[in-house]
Amino acid sequence: MRAATQPFKAESAKSWRDELRLQSRVTVPLAVAFLVELGIYLTDILVVGRLGALAFGAVGLAGAVMWELTYAGFSLLMIVGVVVAHGFGAGAKKEIASGARTGLLTALVISGPWILMGWFLTDIMALTDQGPEVMAVGQDYLRAMVWHLPASFMFMALRQLVTGLSRPIIITFIMIAAVPTNLVLNIVLVFGWAGSPELGVVGAGIATTVVAWAKLAVLVVYLARHSELSEFPPFRNLHRIDFAMWRQIWRLGLPVMAVRLVEGSMFQATFLLMGAFGATALDAHNVMVGALTLSVTLAVAFGHGASVRVAQELGGGHAQASQRAGWFAEGAIFVLVIPIALFICAAPDLITSIFLDPGDPANAATFELTRQLRWIAALFALVQAGEVVISRALRGRKDTMIPMLMAGAGFWLAGIPCGLLLSRTAGMGPMGLWIGMTVGFGVTAVLMLLRWQKMPEIRTG
């Protein structure tokens, strides 16, 4: 136990240098974890791809839609990190424990509806004239993998606990171990190695489920054995509901989930609109989206760092330090993303060759289109990164409802109409759609930055 002179309380930054140190403690491990985490989904796709085009397409399509819904659930639970960080800043152990416990309860509550969505998802997707064979294979995959949801949601809630306490390094180690574990399980279960039956796409779903429960088990054991974190046993008194905390998590978390759905719907709408311009446009679009993976990952990591540090400072009553934390994250992400944007501008052919064979004449048109899109894609990388970070900084202030409305206005009242107008009416094609996405994120970012700058009264309830 800590001495009385060393309370369990977040350190406050007295300078920009302090903020660099404290924010790096959160953002660096999270950035690595997020990058590694991409490998779990990719290993499913890569291994299943060996089964043929049908399995590859079915798992890719059904899996992508299911993961989008799953991340919507994750978005709701991410507010747990803000609540915990606020309690950590105030040195309020009861608030930390209640936030973690209520987060776990929320994870269990949403698991049932999400499992039902996954179970019947392909039946709904079939209404969009998807091929019956593709839907049948996709259904086999989803009905094997939906059982990961309770574990994944509980893991996310506990992940927010350690992140809110500025101790996310365990998440990095768990993710690093999870990727090869998932790969080996996929190979064994999909192809029937080591005496295991050959399960095909069902094996990939089972592998995802097993890894999810293993990740949760490791994190629970870590929390139970940690000298400080063992003070917050999340499963103890789980039946005792703190209704004030329950209302707070849902009141703050639902708008965050809505933003995720609105943002994702803009990307999906753009993807569908891009398809009207042919396969070359879709290929070039996918290449540019892939090129943005690193910048998006860094932005999400710095955004989480901002939300945690802002909440910690506000919990401790340090309003000016909380504002500095938000501005630091916003400035830092631009410093990191500018080189990425410059690389996109300078090497479009190199980026495209990662995805497509430059020696194949059939890909020549795609290479040409990516050269045209590189400029707006580079600008988009900067604008998106800025929006991602400032939106999460606002979450750290427990400010989610108005930012949700701002996101709706930016993405759907500005971004989509602008993209439609430029791509169709003005005849700009794919370039117009990318400009529309950039405008959507740009308008949202400006609105949120103005709200952050005004620093209205913080609601802490």
C-alpha cells in the first residue's frame, strides 16, 4: 500500500514538458497496441483467403459489417476511461471502482443484443441482394465468432480502467501475444492441422472467440495480482448498481456511439457512391484508405491520450492544465501526420504498388487515379487526424452531446452533400467524393475546435 503522503492520484502537469511525459505514458503503448490489433482481423482474412474467393469475400464482407457494429459498442464503453481518469485525477477510489464495475455491467448488458445482431446479420444483409452463397458462408463465420462479444466488451471496459489510470502497457503486451496466437489457432482450426478437424470459416470464427476470452482472462489475472490495481476488483459487488454512475455512462456514451455510427456511415456511403464510377475508382479509393491506416491509428491513440489527460486534470481541479493537455495532443498529432501526408504526396506509386502489381497493365488506370487523389488524400489525413483528437479531448471534459450534433452536421449536412455535388453535378468523379469527405471532417473539426477554445462550463455529473 502507498503511504498516506503518496495518495493514489494522477500527477498534474506543470509545464508542456510534463504534459509530453504524462501523455506519452498513455499514447505510445496505445499506438503500438492499436497497430498490432489490426493484425487480429487481418489474420482471419489472410488465412480464410486460402480457402478460395468465396470464403475470402464472405468473411471480408460479413466480418467488416460485424466489426463496424462491434466498434460502435466499443465506443459506448470508451467513456469508462474518461470516468476512471476523472476519478484518478481527484484521487477518488470509489469513483474509479464504480466506473470500472458499471463499465463491466454495461458490457454484459449490451452483449445480448449484439450477439443477436451478429446471429441474424446475414439475413438482413441478404435483403440488399447479396449472393446467397456468400451470405451462407458469411453466416457460418459470424455464428461461430459472435461468442467473442461478451469477452471483447468486458475486455474493453477493463482496458478503459487501466488506460484511465495511465497504465495501458499491459494492453500492448496482450495484443502483441494475441496476434500470433490468433494466427496459429486460425491455421489449426481452419485447415485441420495437428489432428484438429478442418472447420473452414467456422474455425476462423472460433479462433477469434477463443483469443477474445484468453485476452480477458489475462487482463483479469493481471488486475488481481497488481499491487495497486488489485484495489479495484471489477467483479466484486457487480450486482450492486450505482445508478448515478450507470446514468452517467449511458448519457455520455450513447452520443459517442452515435458519432461512431455517423462517421462510419459517411465512409460507407462514400464507398457505395464510389462504386458508381467503376472498379478503377474503387481500387484507387481502397489504396488511399489503406495509406491512411497509420495516420488514423496515431490519431486515435493521441485522442485517447487527450481524453484521459484532460479528464485527469479536470478531476484534480486543474482547468488550465486540462486545456493544455488538449492543445498538446492536437499539436502533436499534426507534427506526426505531416510527414505521412508528405509521403503520400511524394510516393503515390510506391503506396499503390503495396496493394497492386505495377507490372500488370490492367492496373495502370488505378495507378493514374491514385496519383490524382494523392493531394486531397494527404489533406484529408491532416484534417481527419485533427478531428479525431479534438473530439476525444472534448470527451475528456464529459462533453459528448453537442459534439455529436456537430459531427452529424459536419458529416451529413456538409460532407455527403458536398461530395455528391462535386462528384456528380460538377463532374469531378472520385476526386469530388474525397473532397466531400475532407469537407465533412474539416467542418466537424472546426466546430469542435471552436467549442474547445470557448471552454464552456464543464459538467462533471
